[in-house]
Amino acid sequence: MSFYITTPIYYVNAAPHLGHAYSTIGADILARHHRQRGEDVFFLTGTDEHGEPVALAAEREGVTPKELADRNAARFQALMPRINASNDFFIRTSDPRHKERVQAFMQRVHDNGHVYKGLYEGWYCPRCADFKGENEIAEGNTCPIHRIPLDREEEENWFFRLSAFQDQLEQLYATNPGFVAPPQRFNEARSFITGGLQDVSLSRAKLTWGVEVPWDPAHVFYVWFDALLNYYTALSFGAGDHDRTAELWPATLQILAKDILKFHAVIWPAMLLAAGEPLPEKLFIHGYLTMKDAAGEDVKMSKSLGNVLDPFEVMDTFGTDALRYYCFREVSFGQDGAVSTAGFESRYETELANDYGNLASRTIAMIARYRDGVTPDAEVDPALAADFEGLDGDVVELLDRAEITQALERIWQRVRRLNRYVEEQAPWKLAKDPEQAGHLDTVLRSLAEGLRVVTVLLHAYMPETTERLMGALGQDAGFAIDTARFGAARAGTVTPLDPPLFPKK
Ligand code: MSP
């Protein structure tokens, strides 16, 4: 079974920030989870390099668009291993192989009769690289996202006949309620469509930084057409030594934030229909990470507003796994939510260092002290086993719906349960009473087993920490999801954790 997952491709007009890391980590958690399920996973991320925003930024900096793209694409590429993203490929839309495939695809759209030449006039945001509809213009003709004045623009363009797909798109949303999640975003996308679709500009004549329109080389494609196609073109050259489009297309799951919903939920399926290609199975739309601005208001973290949290700095202090954990613990995937340095520190201390790190250190230390480092081969405690019953199934089901935060909460409930178990059983007291030796065996085995199960399930979230802990528990069976059953593994020989998993700061 194949599982093809994508993130948006990021603009190279500035450096990466935590918002970009967030989408990529979310997709990575799901990619890793599906690998744990033994599926043929392909995970794609990359950079969106053409278009006016990049051309303008390059002009401001006195470099060519290509130079700017190379410089910033390298920063995004460097971000991926740093956040432990396990992407199988990193696409850059300036790649000539991508351009060729875009041209071939769009030629099909042209030959199928879905484009025409016309005059466009409208309010245009150079940062969004988008003409705004009447209901998308903020006060004083400004962009509601970037808060900058919009330009009145007019030009001769090629148009994509989006309006011709009105019925097919309505049909798609009527018959496929899972096409966009969460439901609120599904409804939003559907109302764009039922509101009536207008044709959209497909090319730009003023710009040279882009993919040339093959039937009219004086134009380049409007950047969104070139960008959306990355999800499709990458499979032909980025997925190994042969073209894997037939094996991997359509995408199983596409992750993005609500800022680019319209492009993905309306224009993208219409483009695919226009070329006769199957549609992605599902789009999952997450919310914004917000931070307080100078006035104390929670606003979207974005490079143009300047209120960004530098993921590199955060990782230097707390480690990559802590960042990965925090983002999905603090903000429910799918909703907006505020992040802060104080929030990081508090969750790091109470949840990672105490709940999980301390549990691991104590469990291993007790096995070392009371049983010479060998986890007793005793029966597991049936009461604790009952509390773990169904956990793996719940996590799988939640992650099938991309409910990353909810799945993490279920796992964390068991981490807390294990901490309570230590307090209830007080192994240090049992150790003093030789008659309780059998019971102590059960308690230690059960703790090690509980810890192992949560660690298998946390692997997708915190790959480094969980590798280390599995090693320390003397387990070498890997992280296959069907090993996440309480009582399923044999006991191992433990090694003390030094330093602890999450050292106190
Ligand atoms: N290049 C386009 C996308 C093309 S996809 C075919 C683009 N790029 S972007 O650099 O602006 O990235 C937007 C995406 O980055 C969002 O959809 C989201 O995935 C992520 N985020 C950027 N800022 C974010 C937050 N503050 N919070 C959450 N996600 C954020 O749009």
C-alpha cells in the first residue's frame, strides 16, 4: 500500500520560520507513522521559487531571482534534516525537470480546450502573488494577510476556464465529504464553489521569472499553476531512478494551512480534472501558529509581520524532539494556537523532563538496582494492561484522520498512568520485603513494557529520543506499529540513561 504525503512548497523570498517547520513536522509525523505501519511512503516537501514575490525580493536585494532562490532554498533544505524531517525528496520549482513537466501538463489543459486569452483587471497583492476577489480586500484596498496596499493591475493574460468546472467541483464536494478536513475547512471550500466560480488568470506577460507558456513563450505561468503542479511533477524525477507517477499518484494526503485553502481545494482539483488526472484523496488544513505582537495581540507568525520564532534557536536550546513535541502538544493540529518561549519551557519541564524523561530514568534505574539491569520475565500486571487496551488502535485511527494532537494526548494519558503506577506500587518499598519479590518483578516488567509501548507510539513524534530509549530498554525490535501492544515484547537488559532524555535547563 502506498502513502504519498506532501507539504506546501515554501516561498524563497525569505528564510524559513517556525510556521514552515510546523507544516513539515506535521507531515513528517504522519509519514513516519505510516512507515511504522509498513506502507510504501513517499514524503515530499520543497520550495516555490518563481513568481513576483521572489522577483521583487531579489530586486530589493540587488541579486538575480535565481541567486536569491538558491540562497534561500538552501536554508529550507538545511531546515529539513535539522527538524528531522524524513522527506524522500525536496523539490525546487526552478528545477528544469519540473519546468518540462509543467509545460507538458499545461499543454494538455490547453489542448483539452480549458484556456483562452483575455484581459484581466483587478486588485493584486504582490506578496500573495494573487489578484484578490471583492470579498478578500481589507479596508483601504489592503491585503488582509500582508496588510499592505493592493495594486490595481490590468494585463492581457491567458485564462484558465475554472468556471467550466463548477458542476464537477460541486459534485466532488457533494459526494466526498472527506476530501477536505477538518469539516469547517470543507465547508469553507464548498462555499467558495457554490458562491460561483470565475475564470482565473493563468499567465503573466510582465514577468520573466517563471515557466514559459509553451504555446505563447512571451508569457510565464502564473506562479500558483507552476507551484501546485510540484506535487505531480516530483514523482516523475524525484522518487527514485524511474518515473513513479503511475505508482504514487494521486496523493494520499496533502497538508497545508488555511491561507492557501482556495488554491488547493478549488483550483488544484480543477486543474487535475482539466488534464484528466485523478484527484488527491484528502487535503488536511491546519491552522496558524500565532505569537503575541507588540500590542499583546495573538497574530499569525509570518515573515512579513516580523513576529517569528526562530526554530533553529529553539532547537539549539531544547533539542529537535522537544520542538516537534511542543508544536503538536500546544496547538491542536487543525486549529490556530499561540506559541511562546514560556510555553516551551513549561511543557519541556513538566511533560518531557518530568512525565516522560523521569519515568524512563526511574524505571531503568530501579531495574538496574533491584534486578541487576535485567527486566524480569514476569507476567504483566493485568490492571495496567487493561489501561493500555486499545491504545494502539486508537492512535492509528486518530492518525488516519491526521488528528496528531489528539493521538498524542491519548499516548500522554498512558505516560501519566505509568507515573501514577510508580507512585501506587512504590517499588522501593516492595524491594525491602523479600516476600514481595514476585510482585516487584511484575511491577518492573509492567513499567518497562508500558514505557516501551508509549515509546513505539511516540516514535513518529520524537524519533531521536525514542531510538535512544528503546536502546536503553534493551529492545531492538524496531518500531513497527504492531509491536505497540502491552505485553507483546520480551524483557531486555537495560542501560542507565546518562544524560537523561530531557536534561533540566
Ligand atoms: N508557496 C506557497 C505555497 C505553494 S503550495 C503549492 C506559499 N508559501 S509560504 O512560504 O507562504 O508557505 C505557506 C505555508 O507555510 C502555509 O500554508 C503553512 O503550511 C506554512 N505556514 C507559514 N506560516 C505559518 C504559521 N504561522 N502557522 C502555521 N503554518 C504556517 O504559500
